Amino acid sequence: MTLETNGTGTGPESSARPRRQSTGARAGWLIPAGLIALGFVPVLAGALRLTELTGGADVMPANARFAAMPLPVVLHIAAAMLYSVLGAFQFGRRRRWHRPAGRILIPAGLVVALSGLWMTLFLDRPPGDGDLLAAFRLVVGTAMAVSLVLGLRSILRRDIARHRAWMTRAYALGMGAGTQAFTQAAWLAVHDGAQDEVTRALVLGAGWAINLAVAEWVIRRRRARVSA
């Protein structure tokens, strides 16, 4: 037995439609809100560092290495803040502004990746950062830049599925600092702050790995939904 709507549109399917739309609207905001929450700690830390470097406060000893050449650091922080917050809304349901936002996000993401590579190669390392962590940062920065370029090439070819996949990977790598705040906190809570260079690299590397694993899960789930 099937239930059908009547001509006035007051049947069961019609009454369920507003409920589905309301649920979809809430879900459309949950993802951006969660991503913004994930990036809250690094965004806050970046804002404080940006204030120091632009003369709004005394430079802390940990940030003194940036004082000699602050421009790449300022560009990295400002672009990362824009990329993390604006990029979060690309995963919601507001498709109308997806294209204009993308025209901002791709350049911002490239600034994040390339300035991160520059800092890894040319700035003095802080205490606790070793060769393994530097190698991780070089791989992640390169992978993020390549993902953004491939995402741009895909959309120029009107390949929406590949564009979404590459941009999802790029955003996941760019949001590594948010997950690293949790992996760092978990390690320090369990091990009472003990951390050598290799351990620090692995703990931070876990943040990027978790994000990339989630990104690949999202991409596979999206492909399965399309092909179903």
C-alpha cells in the first residue's frame, strides 16, 4: 500500500518535506561550525602572533626568530586565518557563493603552502623541531600546493568531482594545525610533557595524517553516493 499526496499538497510527503529541509539546513551549518571550531586554537594563536609581529605587543622570545624577516610569517598567518574560516563554508550548503569564495581561497591556500615551505627552508628552527618534522612540513606544504593547482585545473576542465576531491585534500592539509592541537594535548597529558624531536614530529605528523584520512573517507563516500 502506498500513500500519495492529494491535490492540495497536504499529504504525508508534503508535510515531511519541511522537516527534511529543516534538518538539511541544520546539517549544512554543522560542518562549517565544526571546522571553524577545529581551527579556533591555531587562529587565536595566529592572531596573537600577528599582533606581536605588527608592533601591537612586545615580541615573545619564542617568536624572536621571525622579527628579522616578518613578511613571510605575516602573510602565512593572515592567509591561513582566511583560508581556514572562509574554507569551512565551502563544505556547507550555500552553493551560491562557492565560486567567488573559491577565487579567494585558492590564492590564499597557495600563500599558506608556499610561505610555509619558505619558513621551513630559511628560518631558524625553534627548539624541539628536528629534521623529521622539517621533512613532514616540506611534504605537506608541497602536497597542499599541488592539490590546489590540480583542483584549479580540474574546475577549469569542468571536472567537478576531481575539483572537490583535490580541494578537500588541500583543506585537510591546511587545517593540520587544528588537529595537532588535540594530538599534542593528548600526548602531553599522557606523558607529562616528555617529548623529544622525533616524538614531536610524529605527534604533529599524526594531525596531518588524521585530517588526510578523514578527507579520503569523505571523498570516497561522496563518490559512492554519486555512483549509487
